[in-house]
Amino acid sequence: MRGAGSIRRAAWRPGFPGGFTLIEMLAVLVIVGLLLGLSSVALVRVAGTEAVRQSATALEATLSLARQHAIAHREETFVVFIPPNLNFTQLSRLKPLAGRCYAVYARNPESGEGRLISEWTRLPTGAILDATSGRPNTPFLGQAATTVPGIRLRRDGVVMGDSNPYTTRDLPGLGFRTTGRPFLLDGYRIYLTEGIHEIDRDTDQLRVEIQTGARVEAVVRVAPLTGIAYTESYEAVGP
């Protein structure tokens, strides 16, 4: 007869194992892997969306500063870009900046002498300029941008400054007259979207691709009459 304080131990029976089987453990690992995969995709999507939002805000601010400089200093002022099709001879270190960098350039309308008045701003990873859609009033396309000649670019990859050694290139720019009005009568639209911007290590070629499927697109607008910059739209596009 057992005492009041004794413990009764359950007998082990083969039909009721006390641990997990190999199949059950594998099933759990598969489920965890799927959840981690979905989480990583979601994080990448959030990062790309935020990159486009930040790019639109920064570009809008730069365009506004360029307009203010044009009015205050009575100089023609441009937001200039390094286009993907630039001749990179002697400028190979600038290739990673192509299609994703811009700066402010001021030019005296009488003498034609100009200078960069800002550092170059690089789009964050995950955001690109959509210059391949063929839509009107976008940079790099036909008359959508004013060609700004003879901008000095340093060969060592530091693109601001006039010290040697340097070379000159004609760059596309979105320009403001001394009145603050844009050079293009219809104003400008700059499209930003999610995509890939990288240098192929095997071919040393610049690769710029718009993200397939659903993505976010922002449109920064420069008004035709006033030259005021603002974000015209910010929306999801694609399937």
C-alpha cells in the first residue's frame, strides 16, 4: 500500500511516444522557412517603398532650392543628372552614379560661366529614375531636359569642385530662369520607381531595371508657370 506522499509513475507504452517524430520536425522546419521567406519579401517591399518616398521628398527639396537660387542670385540654375549613356572615358569611377545622382548647377546668363553649387545627391538603394518609359517631360529624353554644356567632372570620382585633374561633359538638366520659371514651357515631370541599379561585375556594364510586378511610383512635378516643385502623385502600379 502506497503512502500519502508517494508518487505514482505512469507506465511507458509504445503506442504513445513522448517526443516528436522526424516527419513532425521536418514539417515544423518547412513552415518556419516559409514564414521567414515571406517576412524577408515583405521587408524588401517596405524598404523599396520607403526609398521611393524619400527620393521624391529629396528631389522636390532640391528643385525648390534651385528655383530659389535662380531668383535670389539672378543666375540660370539647373538640377543636372549623370545619365546612363554618358561617355565615361576618364570617368570610370563615376559610372556607379549614372542615372541615380543629381546636383545643382548655376550659370551666369551673360558670361555663360557656371559652377556646381551643391554636392551630388544619390538615390537610396531600391529607388531609380524611370527614364526608359518614353513619357513626356522626363529627364534624359529628347527635349525634356536642357543640355547644360561644359560641366567639370573630376576624374578621381569626386564630382564636385574645379581642381585638376578634371574633364568636361554636357549633362541633362531641369532648368530655372532668373524669374524662377522653368526653361521648358510645360514644366517637368520626374518619375521615380522601385528598381535595380548596379554594375555587372562580369561585363562592367551599368544595369538599370524597373522592378517587375507591383511597385510604387512617385511623380515629382515642376509647375509650368511658377516653377514650384511638388510631389504630384504617389501610388502603387502594376499587377
